[in-house]
Amino acid sequence: TETMRVLLGLVCFIAPLISSAAVECEEQPNKIILFSSANEIDIRDCPLSPNEKKGTILWYKNDSKTLISMEQDSRIHQQNQNLWFVPAKVEDSGHYYCVVRNSTYCLKTKITVKVLENDPGLCFNTQTTFIQRLHIGGDGSLVCPYLDFFKDEYNELPKVQWYKDCKPLLLDNRIFFGVSNKLILRNVAEDHRGNYTCHVSYIYSGKHYPVTRVIEFITLDEIKPDRPVIVSPANETVEVEPGSMIQLICNVTGQLTDLVYWKWNGSEIEEDDPLLVEDYQQMGNLAAKRKYTHITTLNISEVKSHFYQYPFTCFVRTSNTFDAAYIQLIYPIPDFKNYLIGTFVILTAVIICCVFICKIFKVDIVLWYRDSCSDFLPPKASDGKTYDAYILYPKTFREGATSNLDIFVFKLLPEVLEDQFGYKLFIYGRDDYVGEDSVNVTNENVKKSRRLIVVLMREMGGFSWLGHSSEEQIAMYNALIQDGIKVVLLELEKIQDYEKMPESIKFIKQKHGAIRWSGDFKERPQSAKTRFWKNVRYHMPAQRPSPSSKHQILPPDPQPDTKEKLQNEVHLPLG
């Protein structure tokens, strides 16, 4: 046996020499550097592809002429096609050559081996680390590399022990799991990064040798897959009549494999449901590549009362995400808009009618209020006035043209305002004393009056009496300037032109207008319900009428036979 082993070695040694003389080797330009840890067993394979391994593989050292021993007892030897270091030493560092040779082919590969001691303070050398990466938030595994050479006769790997940053790693089966030569990580986090060491013990020729690999684990940013987008529904409510038919549409933009379906009251829609039927469509999304539009329609043939109790929910499920949106059916809400519009129109019409009525019947409304509510109102404080109105009328006129004016001033005005409504009038020529100075009488009594009633006629000598009479001047001055008394204009006949009037009269006419007499001057009872007397009363101060004379019609007086009789009855002024 020993002789056969020696002969085999000589054959293996001589055969390459003979072949090398026949075929010149081609050397690959690749620069291959392999790092190994000192004092550990290490096995290296010839770094060639299977197609390049077409012949016998031999290992050489340094000058490519020193053949590596085939003796398995040697610390450095070739076993099968692999180069073994049992164990590796720092002095083993150098160049090694893997030569593949046959009768027509020869390929030589240069490999630089660096055997390194551990860095100070560490359990490894940083040049021997393998970099592996995983994404944050996901699951993954770290693989202890190059352990296939250390399988036993049952083709099983030795037990692996894991360390992190040179400290034993607790495999809690929650975040870290150990499976064969892999370290499984669940829900990778940033603080998981670091240097992981996998350690195994290999028995060779009855002796234990350590084998370690150091993995520099780097975490990557979390992969956020595109979540499906539920276009509709949008967690909304829909008004629907009981017993009606309706379609609920779930529109989702997502991936081809997404599942889109409806649920009601926590249950999926059954295929044999007589009222609820699902219809599913899928189409490519032209707006985005690798996106699909999923449309799932829920047809409700008849809306039942119990459908209002729970929402209809559209679910979309992917491999790692889940989302939902709902539609809640509600009973129709009464449309108050039409009621509001109708109410607004009615109120507007009522307001317009009220304004219109008030404008037309303003006088009647004010008089009604005075007559009806005067008894319930508290008495007003005294204003120091004696008369309700001072009657200003023309007293110089032509012969035969004054009978109507006399009747109006001395008979009709007192009959209605004084006798029927209790007003107190001051009429010059009736209420003054003989011999009194007219200027003083006018000045004092206008100040004592609440109103100034000016009686106008068309043919009164160009109305010069309003501008040149001392009485008239004093009355107008006190009324308009000094005391601010309200002036009431009474036209006994229509006056077309006010241009010849004084400015004060024109101002009053323009601002307040004038009340025109529309009756006749016959000796007969006067009705206070005519428009003329209502307008006069409207401009008079509010008065508590006497209980015995409300809207009375006075009995007719006998017709005077002569002008002297009229003077006695109406108290014409003397002179």
C-alpha cells in the first residue's frame, strides 16, 4: 500500500511535467484575493467555472513550480480539487496557482491568499467580513458563507452558533431564528445592523478546528410597495328610497393580483343571494404602467329596511396590505330647500304687501291706532302748549270772494277738529280780544300752538298777504325757525303755480305737500271720515278724543239769510 502511494505520487508529479512540455499554459488575467483567519481550518476551491474545469486540477505555490502535496497529513495539501489549510497560519500568505490541464488544454489561475490575525479588541479581522443587506420593516436572513465544504458524511452542516459584535446572540424565535447556516430576522429594524459572526467546529483527523465567518449587516431603507388606491367609495352616505334598486361601485387602482370584494355586516356577499349580486371587471390602467383598474359592482335589486343598519364595505387585499372604504345607505332627507324658498317668497310678498298697504293706508292706520290705543298709553308729559293749531288765513280779500273761506275757517274747521275730536284751535278774529295788538297776539299764540295751519286760495291778490302781513311773517318765522312748529298747508282749491309764493311756502310744499279741499262749502253736516279730514287729523298731534264726540256728524244749521247773519254765526273778524 505504501509502495502504491509513492508510485501514484510519482505519476502525478511526472505527468504534468510531460504535459507542460507538450502544451503551454494560458494564465488568466484575473486578480483573485482570498482572506482567511489565522488558526482556523480553511478549504478553497479553484475559482473557475464548470466549463473551464476540463482536465486535471493541480495546486502550486509561489512560483507556480512548487506542487502542493497530496498527503492529507500535511498542514497544506490538495484533497480532490480543493486546497486545504489545517489550520491556516499567517506565514501561509502568498500566491497560489490553480492549474487545469489535459492533453490539449491548460489554464492557470493566480490566487493571492492573505491569512490575517484578529484586529486588536475584536474577535475578527475587518478585512475578512462579508457584506449582506436587508430592508427595514421586512423579513430576511443572513447566510453564513462557504460552509458546504464542512458537511459530514450525512451531507449535513455542523451546528452554527451566532454572535453579534462578538457577543453571543440570543435566538428568541421571535425576531431571531437559527435554521441550518441561516439567521432568520423578522421585522428588520435599524438597530439590527452590526457585525454578525457565525461559528462552527469541524473535526478533522480526530481534532476540532474552528471555522468562523463575519457578516457586516447593513440595513436598507424600508421598501414601501405601492398601496392600492380606492377611488370610490370614499366613506360616504347615499340617500336611497326603500324598495328601490341601486348599484354600488368600488373602483380600485392597484396591481394585477389585488383582490377587490364587497362585505355587508361583516360577511362576504354570497353567490346565491337573491338581492345582492357582485359583478367584477379588471382592465389595464393607461395612465400608469403596471397598474390595473379593478371595478367591483354590487347590484342591489331591492333596498330592504335592514340594509340601512350597516354600511356596505369595499375591501381590497394585497400580499402585504389591506384597505377598505364604505357606503352607508340612509333614508332620504326631506328637501327643506323648496320649503325655505317658498317661505322666503311668501315672507317677501307679505312684506311687500305690508309696505304697499302701509303706504296706501298709512293715514287710516295711524288714525286707527290713535283711536284704539290712546286709552292704554300713559299720558304724555305737558309740553306747555295751549293750542293744538294756529289757523293762518288771508284776511284782506275782495268783496264777494270770501264766503267760502269764512265758512271753512270759522265754521267747518271748528266743527270737525274742535267739536268732533276735541282739538283746541286759535283763530285770529275769533279767539283774540278787541283792541289787542295783532303782532303780539300772533307772536304769543303761535308759540303756544303745536301746529301752524296755513289756508291757501288761488285768487288771493298774488298771495302778497303771505309776504307783507306782519302776522303772517311772525307766524312763519316762529314756526319754521324759532320754535320748529310743523306747518300744514290746506288748499281750498287747486293751485297750479307756486312760483309767486314765498320761499317758505314753496319749501313746505316741496317737502310735505299740501292737503286739498275736495268738498263743498254748503251749510250741511261734515263727515270726519272723508279723505281730507283724515289727512288733516293725521298731521295734527295725537289727541285723546272726548268720549261724547267721536266721529259725530253735527246737525245742520239753518241757512243764513244775510251776510250779517253769517258773521254772527261764524264770528267773522270785525273791520
